[in-house]
Amino acid sequence: MPGRRSSATDALSEELFRRARDGDSSALDQLFARYLPRLRRWAHGRVPPWARNSIDTGDLVQETALKAYSNLGTFEPRHKGALFGYLRRALLNRIRDQFRNASRRGTPSELDEDSPDMGASPLDSAIDEEDHRRYAAAMQKLRENDRLAIVGRVELGYSYEQLALILGKPTPEAARLAVRRALLRLKDALTGEVGSV
């Protein structure tokens, strides 16, 4: 019985997809009703709070689905479940975009008028600027995934589970190894720069 129900569900999804692609708005509404809850469940917890900014996971799912559904005319499903896979990939790409945007902006913090200035002295600032320049130059020599791994783990403190999703790694252990390799490459880039000075 479960197999029959699954194939009947797949057949209905395929029929709704064909009708929606032909311009049937009620079929598109039914596709939304069918796939949005599954996408929300899949996305739950995959978008870390710092990357959400003013958009929550539900909005992210809906926005991604709307964009993906607007491209239905060019999508050709090649197997059962292809539409859900397509939507999930689009959502994963959108989550990665949110991660990249948030990592560029950094996490905002509140300023308190009574907080003392904990800033560095001019000498410390000059030394820090030189270190920062060397770090930024070395980071630019790395591949994008290495930069994402380092920024995600070292600067933003993401867990290896979150990094596995962001970096497209199959397990948290694979993400940990990717971070380790990226840090070794960064060390080599920094060492190479020091040797050339």
C-alpha cells in the first residue's frame, strides 16, 4: 500500500507540474501547497540565526520556491522526485547566499553609551593593520571554499554541522578536514608572504 500511495503521489505531482508549466495557476497553487511544507521541514535549522538578518526560514523557503517556480518553463524533470530535488538545490544555494552576505557584513552588536573605549593605541592599531593586511592578502590567494571554511569556523564560529551544509560536504567530519586543510593553506600563504618581505 505505501508503494502505491507514493507512486500515486508522484503521478499527481508530475501532472500538476505539467499543468503549472502550461500556465494553470491552480496547479501551481497545488504544487506550492504540496512542496512548501516539505521544503520548510528540510530547511528548519539549516539557516543559522546570524544569517537570517530580517528574513526567517519560512520567508526564505517561499521566496526561493517563487523564484524556482518562475523558471518552470526551462526545467525538465528526468526522474521521480526531480522537482523536489531542484527546489531543494535552489534553497541550498539561497542559504549559501545568505551565509556569504552575512559573513561579509559581520554580526552587528549594540553600542552602549556608558561602555568604555576598548580601542587599541595608535601603535597597536598600526601593528594590527599590518597583520590584517597580511591576513587579507593571504586569504585572497586561497580558493573560495577555503576562504568560506576559514571565515565560517574561525571568524564566525560555526559548527562543523553548519559548515558541512555551507561547504557542500557530506559529513561534519569532512567539513572539519576541509577547515584543517584550508588553515594549512593559509599558513603556507602567510609563510610565503613573510619570506618575500
